[in-house]
Amino acid sequence: MAEALTESSEDNHPSTKPLAILVVGLSLLPLGLFVFSLLGRYFFLAELVGNFRAQILVMLIPFPIVLWILGRWKWGSVLAIATVGAMIGVVSTFLPGYQPAAGPKTLRLMSFNVFDQNQDADSVALRVREEDPDVLTILEFSNHWAGIFEQFHDKYPYRVLEPRWHGFGIAVFSKYPLEETEVYALTKKTTDNPCIATTIKFGNQTLRMVGIHVLSPTNIFRLRLRNKQLDELAQILDRSDEPTIVMGDFNCTPWSPYLRDFLNATGYRDSRQGFGYQPSWYAYSRLLLIPIDHAFVSNQVHIHDRYICKAAGSDHLPLVVDASVTEKQKP
């Protein structure tokens, strides 16, 4: 009797063994993808796979549950551990995070990669009017888009325009004065990627805003350039101790080891924390949506709200952040 009681529970379900073997075999795909995605620092393809952490999570979730139901506790527990690991940066973003004290006045900022080949300019303009941001950053700002956005010049009297014929032009439109504006050229010996840094003066407060669009890592060469651009951006941010928000298309997700390096170097935090997963690209397919448009903030910035808007013809969805600046303590 004692021997019978100590037998593995997995041996007590011989009728489920073929099904369990099948389930384990099927689980190897998402498990393998998850483990491989952790090697993004060493393999170009692994970083690309890591972008789809939420999709991998959805694939993983059923397997530990099914295996536990079948009485296969050991393998089910292994998959459960992997599932919990995959939740980091997906489910965990719904949990509240650190926030400094809110400031007296809220500023609405919007970042939108409009896609230079987007033919639906009316939807883009409608989305801007609906959200009515105080500060608007437009990415993939070509001469074509410069003409379209002339309709907003009265609404946004303060502007910094850096149109390009290719997909890396950028523009900032503001209802409030822009001061100490600088346009940086990222990896200027190799690419033409302008980055705009400017100080927004609203009420008695100021907020440094940096608009960015780095290269997409479609091959190893571009991956290295993108990572170098992230390093250069960290150096730009390090030149100022003002309350700062950096927004734009980073062409990598929070699971990129290089984006983690950037956040560690700057000490900035992800504005998604407490507001959810919020994927922004590829807008043409809900199944492939991943978060590559970001807003990272310094410790003096309080995030009141953050959300992704409806599509407007682009492969990116617009990002909106409501933020305020913590008041300095009087001595």
C-alpha cells in the first residue's frame, strides 16, 4: 500500500499518456520560441522573435493547464514557469508602478508615425483633431505631409519641421512656446535621422520633449546602427537634468536587451506601467500588433493617462500621453 501511495501521479493516468505526449510535443514550439527570444543579445533573429512576446504568451497559456488536467504535473509546471516569465512586460504592465507627485498642470502629448506612403490624410487630420494634443510629434514627416499639416499652423503656432524625402523626417507642433530647440543628427556619418529636442513652456512649468525615430532592424547592419542610435540618444538625454519625456518610434519592444540598456543608462521609466500592454504596430493586423512606439520619462514626470488611438491609415497607431511635472520642493 505504501508503495502504491508513493507512485508518481503521472503514472496513474496511462490512458492519457498518448494525449499528454501530443500536448508536450506541441508545447515545444512556443517554449522554444520563448527560450530563443531570451538570446536577443547574441542572435539577430532572436531579438526579432522577442518582439512577439505577447503572441508567444498566448500560445503558451493553454499548455500547462491542459497538462495539469491530464495529471502531468512536472512538464505542466515547467511550462507554467515559462508562461509566468512571458507575462513580464505584457500582463505586468497593468500593475501600478512608481509615480512621482502630480504637477498642477497637465500636458497632452501625441506621437504618431503617419507612414510616408499613407494615402488617408483625412483620417490622420481627424485623429489629431479628436485627440487635440498640446504637443504633436509627427514621424515619417515628408514634404508631402508638410503640405497637409499646414492646416494646423494656426492651431499650433510653435513648430519645428524637419521633412525628409525618405521615411525619417520628423516634426513637432506645439500650442505652447518651444525653447532651447536643438536638432540632432543620429549616426550622421551613415544615416539621415534627425532627432528633435525642445523645451515646452506651459504655465509656470517646463518639460523637455525629445522626438525620435530610429532605424528599423531589418538586417544585422541596420540593427547595429539602431543600437548605436539608442546609445547616442542616451547621451543626448544625459546633457539635461530637466524633467524630460522622449517619445517616438524606437523600432524595438521592451524585451530588446538594447532597449533595456538604454533605460538603464538613462534611468528613465516606461510610461506603459500601470496602463497596460498598448501595442502600436503593425496596425494592419491585430494578431501581429507589438509595442514599438514608446514614451519614456524621467523621474520628475507624472503620467496621468496613456493610450493608443484608433488607426488612421498608417501601419502605426498614434500614442497619446497626459503628463505633468512634479513641482520642486521649496527649501
